Amino acid sequence: MKRSTWWTIGGVLMLLGGVLALLNPMAASISAVFLAAWFFLIAGVFQLLAVFTDRGAGNKLFHGLWGAVAIFLAITLLANPLAGMFTLTFAVALVLAISAIIRLVLAISYRNSPAFWGLLVSALVSGVLAFLILWQYPESAMVFLGIYLGVDLLFAGFAFLSLGMTGRRVENTLSG
């Protein structure tokens, strides 16, 4: 099967997943918690393995601590996904708020640059999202991660479809 076909199949599956996530954002939010938990678990295992392959006591300590924290987070999320949903939503809101402040400061420092408007709009969008999440918290925790996952899957699906179409044109040009 051609590479462009795989991109297209991936795009269709992501679009389908995005639509399903948006149709049932609570279930998608819980799924997002499980995905995060598994990513933390895998990252933690790799960090612990790095203890045996890296050199230097400081590096080994860093890998060991980070691995232990990541595995602890994974176990905590898997043991109580509902609490994890609240915690992850709050963490995302804080990250959005902090990034909004940082981008606003950057926008001010680049006010005479073409980057100003991009930074300013980006800061405002992140700030508004953080505000909306925190304003409706804890109710927002029930659906935010699912909506975020759904929207991300939709955009990724469109990106993969465009890669598939572009790849198909290139493959047809090369073979024809």
C-alpha cells in the first residue's frame, strides 16, 4: 500500500475519532486521562531504564526521580480516572494561563515587530480558554479534555488527509 493511502486512512480515522469525541466529550475526557496515564507510565519506565545507561550521579538521580514521579502519576490516574480528569483539566488551565501571560509579555516586547499580532492573538486565545475552564470549574473538567481531544483529532485528521492528497499527487507525478 502506498504511503499516501496510509496518510489518508489515518486522516479518516482521526476525523472519525474527533467526531466521536465531540459527540461524547465526557467519555473522551476519561479516555484522555487513560491515554495520559499510559504515556506517563511508558515515560517513567524509560526514565528508570536511563538510570542504568546514563553516566554521572546527577543524571542518574534526575532519571530516577523523574521516572518515579511519572510512574506515580500513571498509577494515580489509572487508579482514579475521575479525579485525574479534574486534576488534568486544572493543570491544563494553569498551563494555558501561564503561557498566555508569557506570550503577552513577549507581544509587548515585540510590539514593533511583525510577530506582535500573532503573539498577542495567541496570548488572548490561551487566556480566554484558561478563564473559561477555571470559570466553569469543576463542571468544565467533565468535558474539556474530551472537547480538546476531539478538536485536536479533527485538525490532525485534516492535516493527515492533506498529506495523503499531496503524497498521492507526488506519487502520480513520479509514476506517470
